[in-house]
Amino acid sequence: MPGGVIFNVEAGPDTADIRFTAYFERNLRELKAPLPLTIFKKTWQDEAIVYHSKKKAKLETTDLEKQDYTGWPYPSEYTQSYLEWFVDHQGFHTVLIRICDYEKFAGWLLTHKRITDQIVIKDGFMTRLRYDMNVRMNVLAHWVTLPDGRVSMANILILNKEIAQKAYGKARRYNELEFTENPYVLGGCRGSWGPATGKPPMKAVVGENKTVGNQQSSVKAVSNYSNNHQSSGQSQRDQEDQPKQSGSRPP
């Protein structure tokens, strides 16, 4: 067969309506980071495939599987609403079974999700989201070497107390414990805030002065002092330069 292409009527199409670019398909099969939950949205997958196809058609020689990710941008997990997080988590679970055949790890993921269910009841959605993101990133990035030399995914079947404490501490510091929904989503009460810092954006300063906050006040104070000092010195020199009155004698 020319080109090594085989045509066989028994080769039925894949019925799974899930598509990924080579970069994420490799990461899925090797269970390596990054694998953000937001790539499991069907709309994002379609957009990524179209973008990848156009980009690949423009390149004559490239190895997209070995490059750092330069494809269609994926949304931050911090932008997920409660419902989106739930659906995306289910999408990850489905892919692990239908595409990767990792049924055991898919079961681990469900148990991990049930642990986060307990967190959201006690400490709000953001504590849950931060815990979930941290655990998944760690388990994909740091495999565990067993005594016999084999490597294994880290156990996510039990609560990681250290990660849970850090997630709770950050949520408490950012006053997020009372939120049952993600306040950082578009249109949320903190939609313009930075979820990584828990703070509103810095306000731009009108005019040429590009400093903000206390720094701006300090600059103004120094400027005022400089202007006043300069004016005082100039006034003194002006007085010295004035002609003396007629008839006056030096002491």
C-alpha cells in the first residue's frame, strides 16, 4: 500500500466525542502536568483543535509533541464557577476511563473529590478549590519511588493535612471562608480581583505621575518640599538683588 496507509472496514471510528491536541493527549497518557481541569470543556477542546490545525498547516517542519505548550490558551482554574468545577472534574474522570484506560486512578480521583466535598461544607468553595488544585498538580508533578525501585502516583485517597492547612490559611487570610461560590468568576463580587493574591487591582493614576498608593503620597510630599525649598531660596535671592534705598548707609 503506497505510503503505508491501511484501509480496513473493521477500523470503526472512535465514538468518544473527546479530542485533544498531541500535547495534552501525551500528558494524559503519561499522567504528567499540566492537566488543568478547564481543558475538559467540550467548547475549549473544539477551539484548541481548530487552532492547532491552522497552526500546524503553517509550519513546514515542526515537532509539536516535544515543544512547550504554545497552543490555544486554556482558562485558569480560578475562573471556574462551582458548577463548572464539578462538570470539569467529571470530564477528567471520563477521559481517564474512556481515553486512557486508567480506571484505578479514576477511582482515586472520585475519592479525592469526596474529600473536597467535606472541605467545602466546612470552609467554603475557595478552600476546596485551592486544595483540589494543589493536590492534582502535586500528584502529576511528583511521583513516588517505591522500595523496589518502581514509581507510583502519590496516594490521594486520604486527606493531605499539610495542603489542607495551607489552603485553609490562604482562604482565611483572603476572607474567602464564607463563599459557597467562586467570587473571582467573571461577574462575581471579586471578578476583577487577583485570586492568587486575594486583592483588588491597583488603580491607575491619572496624568504623568505613575506611582500609586503610599508611594504616590511620598513623591508628592518630596515634590512639595522641593518646590517650597526652591521658592524660599529664590525669594531670598530676590531680596538680596533688590537695590538699596537712597541715603542709606551701611552699618
